[in-house]
Amino acid sequence: MNIEARSAPTDGKRVAIFIGIIAAFGILSAAGLWLTRGDSNFSALWISNAFLVAALLRYNGRVFIPHILACAVVGFGVAIGAGDSWLEALFFSIANAVEVGVAIVLIRRICGADLNFANLGNLIWFAVLGGLAAPLVSAGLASVLFSLTGGSVPLIEWADWLVAHSLGMLIFAPIFSILLGNSNGIHQWNKKVDLEYFLIFGIGGLLTVFVFSQTSYPFLFMISLFVLITAVRKGIVGASVSVAIIAIIAIAGTLSGSGPVHLVDGDLHDNIFIVQIFLLFTFASSLSFASILEEQNVLQRELRAGRDQTQSIFDSMRDVVFRTDASGRWLLLNPAWEAITGYAVEQSLGLPVTKFLTKESLQQSSAEYAKLMSGQVQTLTLNQTFLRADGKERHIETLLEAVRDEDGQFAGATGNIRDVTEARAASHALEKSEARFRRLAESSPVGFFQADAAGKVFYVSKTWRDRVGLSEADVIKNGWMGTLKDETSPEMKEAFTGFNKRGDRREREACHTTADGEEIWVRTVNQAEFDIDDNIIGYVGVIVDITEQRKAIEQLRDRQDELRESRDIAEAATEAKASFLANMSHEIRTPMNGVLGFAEMLRQSQLDEQQAKYVELIQESGTVMMALLNDILDISKIDAGLLVLSAEPFELSHLLKSTCNMMLTAAGNRNLALKLDYADDLPKCIIHDKLRLRQILTNLIGNAIKFTKAGSITLKAEISGDDDSKFKISVIDTGIGIPEDRQRLIFDEFVQAEHDTDRAYGGTGLGLAISRKLVRMMGGNISLESRPGVGSTFCVELPMEECVDLGRDEAPRVKIDNELTELPAVNRTIFCWSKIMKLIACLRPRCWSAWAAQ
């Protein structure tokens, strides 16, 4: 059974431990009563209480009362079975329970919950508390309880109780406690230990059997040698096991009537006491000896661990640790010596220190080392140079401390050597870097400054010191801040705040007054410097003169104000021009309509051929003038922002067809075919400004007719866009085309394809400009593709918003659809009137002229 103080048993294991303790207590109690009671009321050998105390001391549960009560019940039953009355059995069990409880409470209070018998102090306290105090309490309680029955307990029997319980507690409680709870117990044997244990315990057991198998010679002293050897070899556990083996053999032999104790006159009861006394002294001597040895072993282990740790530190140090004698020879070197110098430690020991130093270092160090030897100084730090085994020079820093003998004479030195070659190189590189930074700072037109963690500026580059008229001493005294025009501004107060992490930067502008009274503006950009713990240790920054920049900005602002005023004047002039053009267009259109009306009336009168020609010229000129007035009026409305689109639902096919019908006469006059190509997947009804869309298409088709001498003009409508959200209307002609260098300008106002186009074909160049502006107002785009001599294609792409036409009757829509479907699916030619017109003109010239004019 193994009951450990620090174990955390499960519920099942806890129940098993509880049952095991109760069963073992009952067996030991029955054996003590039946084997060693004799004629006395009390047993001469009582080890059950010792077992219960040992078990409960090693049991990690704080509640031990249930165990004691259960053992008391078992003890009561054992006493009844041994022939005691129920009252005597009750007193017997109560006294035993009190003894166990008192022993556990006192021992835990003084020695703690985890009792360690390897400690001699704990062993003594256990002997006093468990081996003496607790048995005294139980013996006195037993006398009082048994006296309540009307009788008295004889002194000899009271002594029997006390001695039996004390011996049992002193001998067997430590044995049980060690065997049940010691972490170095017999359950951790290995093969070598098993063999040694078997040899020692086998020989010792045979020796004990020999001593207790005869009654002729008092050979008890022979057993003590066995216990001492076991204690030396196996410590406390070995001593406990050996005493347990001796106790079993001695008690068995004594009960069987053999053994040296029978040389003493007395009954079995007395012989058992003698055996226990022998076991007590044997165990006490061996346990004390083993405890002392254990303490020494612990001390040795600690010393060994300390030595190993020191050696590990010594071996792992990167600096050389050394010891020299009075003559300056190496006595001790750690492994770092080989890593730094390249020489083996074994080869270097005994050699003089001067062997490894350069001549210059030896000359420089000799005088200082003499001070250490003479006692002028106790410690010394030297910067030296030595030669490695490969011939390379290394810089070292040597720390020396003098060692003196009992007479105060110099006996050598101890210390350490640190390789500072890389550190010196890094320091030299840092110095060069700082010098380079200083040179750059002094020669750069951009100033540099540094400040400490409190924001106090302590360095400003020379260029900027000279700029404001400060000396280097003035900067150190924080004179730089004194040149500020407004030192108390919130921007200056926050110049060195708000830096929470690396990379944060602050910019500010400030005005300084130079020594000669000039005000200069600067912009500073600064960042914080952090240490490895992310604490701010200072600030660095740059200074840029922005005086000229601020002056330029002020001038620019003044210029902007002038431009803004000019813009307002120009806008007012534009509005006035637009208003003038609109008014003039209206004023001119009214009399022009009168001129055209009277010219028509005059043309219908009886005129000779020359008069009719003059009237026709008047009519044509008036028509051209009216078109020009309309274009000027539209462009002025658009520029003035007075043109408003009116979106409404309409049938796109109907609009395209009617527009073509309007342009048939013009196309026929030039013997051109006019075609409509309408895609089947176009919606029937959309929402847009149909009047402006008709105006755009009329301008494009009119231009196509004007600049096409032969061939055809095609009006093509189709779906556009990846998501079918737009539709495109293209006007394709076979006319003269537009050169590439003029295509980019063709949509500007008063611009035509060629400079002589207006002379050859007429027109003002406003049609395309108006069309582009209208298309953009409608949310679309107009583009051009053209090749000279081949033709041109104008494409208008507009957003498409489909709708249901509720304003039309069903019958007309069906009729229009049918008319459209009668045309070819790809190329639907609406009309080609050129030949018909020629025929009619030949037959009825005057009627044709009147109809065409209408």
C-alpha cells in the first residue's frame, strides 16, 4: 500500500484507501490482543495505533475523524471478539481513538502536514509527541474510564498500556510512515539496487533468524551491526526495512519460545516488552545515524549541484575568466580563452601573460600593473591588444583584482578579459557617422535640430544658427526658443507632444525674429527617438525656410482675388451676351417670319421668270437666316443654363421613322437613299426628351445629306452597353469624310471640317456643337468615326429607361409595328424618292416647286 501525502486520489481510490486502512488496523489489533495479552488486561504489543497514525499522516485529506471513528468501531469489535465485555471494549476503543487523534493533531501542528523523518528534529518531536505525550493521554483516559466501572486499574497494568503503546508508536510509526510515504522508497528499485537490497536483507534476515532461533547465547548485539550497515548503505528506508524484518523475526521467535530474551526470567508478556525495548534502541540508533547521513548526503548533493552550476556558468561565460600567480603566469582559464585567442587552455596554462600581448600594449601596461603589485591600487582596468593564434590583432579590456596571501604579499591576480574589437569598430563607425552627419548638417540648406526628452533644443545646425544670429552656446541655453515671435502659441506648446509610437511625426510653422529684426517663417518636421523599451529619449527634426513660399502664397491669393473678380465680370458679360443674343434672335425672327411670309405670297402671284427667281432667292436667304437664328438661340440658352430638358415616354421607332420622313425631301433632292436600320431587341417605349432627340438626329442627318454627293445615309438604332442599359443611334453616310486632324475639333462652335467648307457647302458650324451639348445634358455621349473619301459615322449613345406607353391606343401601336416588320430585319429602307421626284418635277414643275417649298 502506498499512501502519499501529496497525492490527489479519485473517489474510487479514496474509498479503497479507507477500506485498506480500516482492514489493516483491525488485523493488527486482533494480532496484538490474541498473541500478547496473556493474563493482563492489556496487550504487550500494540502496533495498530502506530500504523493508523502513520497512514493518516501520509494521507492528504484534512478530515481524518471518519477514519478514527471507523477504526474505533473495528477495535470495539476486536475487543468483543477477544472476550472483553462491551463496556470494556468501548473504553478500550475510545482510549485508542483519543491517542491517535492527539498524536496526529500535535504532530501536524509542530512538524507540519508532511512529516519527514530524514530530519532529526522531526524525529525527536515525533518521539516526544507521538511516543510519549499521546500514550500518556490514552493511558490516563483508560484508567479513568475503567475506574468508572467500580474497580481500579492496577499500576502495573497502566504501565503495561503506556509502555506497549509508547514502544509501538516509537518503533513502528516511523517504519510505517517511511515505508508508506517516502519518495525514495523500495518501489523505485532498479536492478543494481535490487541485488544489493537482497544481499543485505538476505544476510541480515538469516543472521536475525540465527539469533532468535536459539536461547543459549545473548547474540542480540550481532543484529545491531546488520542495521547499521543497512542504514549506511540504504539510508532511512533501508534502516526502516531492516528493523521491520528484525521485528517480525524477533516477535515470531519470542512467541514461539526461542530467542535470547528467554534467558531472562519472565513470562511471555515480559519477553515481548524486552523485544520491543531492544527494537526501540536498535531502530533509534540506526534511524538517528541514517538521519545524520541523510543530512550530509543532502548537503553533498547541494554542494555538488552548486559546483556544477558554478562550473557551467564558468564554462559558458563569453568573457575570459582567469587567475595568475605572482609571476604573471596563467593558473586558471575558462573555455572562452580558446574562443577569443585561438589557443588551447591546456597549452596556455603556465605560460606568462606577456607572451600574448603586443609590444606596445606590454609597454603601456607595465607601469599600471606595477601599481597593482605594490598595493597602490586593488583593482585595475587595462585596454590592451594581443595577438591571436592566427596572427590577427584583437583589442581587449582586462579587469584585474590583486590577490594577496596571509602576510599581505602579492600572490597574483584574478579578473576577466573582454574582447572589445567589434565594440571599438562599432564605436569608431558611430563616430564617423556622427561626424558625417555633422558635416551634412552644417553644409545643407535645410536645417537640423535635436532636443532632449523634455523638448529642450540643444543642437541646431550652423546654417540656421547663422540665419537667426545665434551662437552654439546660445542654442545650448535654449536661446533658439527665444527667437520665436510667439513662443506661447498652442502650436508651439504641442511641438513635442503626441508621439505614441515609432514613426509618428509632427509638423508646425513658426515665425522667428533674426538678430537684425527680420521675420522669417520656417516649417519644422520632427520625430521622437525611442529606446528599446519604447520610452522617448529625445527628438530630431529638420527646419525649412518657407518665407518666400509664404510670400508667394500671399501673392497668389491676391492674384486669385483679382482672377475671381475678373471671372465675375466675364460671367456677367456672358450672361449679358446670352440675354442680348436671345432678345436679338427673337427681335430678328419676328420681322424675318414676315419677310418669309410675304415672299411666299409674292411667289404664288403672277411673276415672270426673273421675278420668280428673285423671290426664290429671297426665300432661300430667309430660310438660312432663320436656321442661323435658331442655332444661335439654342447655343445661347445652353450656355446660359436656361435650356431645360423635358423627359416623357414615347415610341422610339415612331420618332426615328418620322424624322426620316422629314428628311426625305432633302435626300431626294440630292439623289440619296435614306435608310432606317432598327434592331428587333430595342424596347418599344422609352423615356427621354423626344424633341431634343429629334433635333439632334435632324442635325446629324442634315449634315450627312449636305456632305454626301452620292450613295446613301443610314440611320441605325441598336442596344449598347454590357448590361443593356444604353442604346445607340448611328448616322452613317458615304460622303466626303473628315480628316483625322479635324475630327477632334469638329464638335467645337463655329468649326467645320475644312476652312473652305462653309464656302462650298454653307452653314455656321453650330449644329454639331449644339448636338454634343444636348447629348451631354441627356446623360450620353456623341462620337465620330470618319475616313476622307469613304464616309463618316456619328454615334449617339444614351442611357435607356424603358417604360410602358399608356398614352397611346393599342391599335396605332400595332399598326406601326406591322409597318416596321414589313421592312427587312437588317436593313430597312424607308423610301428612296430620288427617281420619283425627278419624274414629278418633269411633269409638273410649278406644283413640285410649291410642294417642295412647303
